[in-house]
Amino acid sequence: MNGPKFVRFFSPVIEALQELGGSGRPSEVREFIAQKLNISEPERLELLAGGASRFDNQVSWARFYLVKAGLMDSSKRGVWSLNDHSRAINSLSFEDALSIFKQVQAEFQTNRNSTAELSENEEIVDDSIAPNNMTVNDDSSYRQKLLETLMSLSPSGFERLCQRLLRESGFEQVTVTGRSGDGGIDGHGILQVNPFVSFKVLFQCKRYAGSVSSPQVRDFRGAMMGRAEKGIIITTGTFTPDAQKEALRDGVPPLELVHGEKLLDMFENLELGLIPRKTFDVNYHFFQEFKT
């Protein structure tokens, strides 16, 4: 196929959102596409050099270009949604999708200062981390840099960082135990839901580029049984499909799984370890009707 590999996901992204009622969380869209296209587990677990899932990243690139083409709305709250243009689309052929890709590329080539992530080298685009927001700037690779920074931390440093992240997210009495032989439990905290309800939560931190497997999820749950109502596994990597199913298995305490992409989202939402800046990008589609 000509063009970047992620172009094949243009139509599935639209179809997924149509099936989900016009909007959906990124994880819902990816799961729909994986089932619809029978994406194999090895393909879903394939990682980029920075540790992010290649499949997840390609779907995110597809969404990015669809927003730039005016076929999807952007959201600061992490919800992907269709607009009037895309709701009317039944399906896109690969040729149609490739045409959209080239159109967006051509528009952005008019502004060389805003095309760092819209490289003409298709392999570079495929292997780079897709921007999570819709702001185009000359340093859109900050997510990759953030992930690389997390990977460079020491194991104990990553545990302390997760402690800070949980505190910033509203947890209280967050403690890092740092004990070995404790079933993988790295710390605990209290989540105060309201003045009447609170939960003790145990957490595990995994700083690596691999995938957390279902046996690792079961081991962590076994270690927390009888000690807490809730468990969280935080990783810079990913979780296998079986691990995700195991986390929500009926009859056992549910576990929250925070994979690398979700972890980066949390740092963005909390503006933790990131220096925010505001910029603007020209919406070329807005001015298109005034050219004639």
C-alpha cells in the first residue's frame, strides 16, 4: 500500500465512532477496530522504539489526520467524536483515505514551521508518537520525550513519581513500601470518594517497555486479597488483551490498569512535569469556502 500504514485506519475510526453513537474514548475505538479487523495479539503487542504500542499509535495518527481534515472534532477531555461531515460517511476506500492524507499534508506544507509531526518521510510518521492534542507546533514529540524520561528513572524513583501522581490525583496517605517479596505491591493509599466513603488502594509500578501479562495481574490480585478493596497497576508499557480481561474478571476485586499512553495523559491533564504553552494553528478548511 502507498502512504503511511495508519491511513488504513481512517475508515475504521469513523465506523467505530458511528457504532459507539458518535463519540467514544480512545480505548473503546481501538478495541472496536481490533475486533472488527481481527487484529492479532502479536500485532497489538508490537511496540515502537519508545515503548508505545504501534497499533494504538497508528489509530491515534488516523484520528489526528481526520481532525485536521475536518472530519472529526477535537476534545480536551480525551473523547473522540464525529461531526456532521463524518456522520454522513458510510465508508472510506483506501484511495479516499490516502487522498485525505495527501490533502492535509499539502495544506501543512504551506507552513514549514508547523510540520514537524507531518513529515514527508512516511516511515518517520509511522514510527513517531502521535500528538495527543490538536495543537500543531514544532515540538509535538514531547510525549515521546516524556515517555523516554519516565523510562530513564530508577525503579525507586519511578515508584516515588507514581506516589506523587496519585497524590495529585486526589489520593491521601500514599505510601511507597519499597519491600521485596510482597507480591509486587509497591505502595498503598486512601481514595476518599466523599465524606462517607473511602477505599484503601494498593498499587504496583512497572517501569519497562514490555507488556504486563495476565499471570502478573493475577499475582498482584492474589497479593492484595483481604488487604484492600481496590488495586492499580501503573506501567510505562502496555497490557496484553488477556491481562485486560483478567483485570475485570467477574467474582474477583477489579483492578485499574494504567498503561503508558494513559499515564502520559494523566501527566498532561495534571500538567505535572510539563510546562504548558499555548499556540494556534490555521484552520485551512475554514477559509476554503472563501477562496472562490
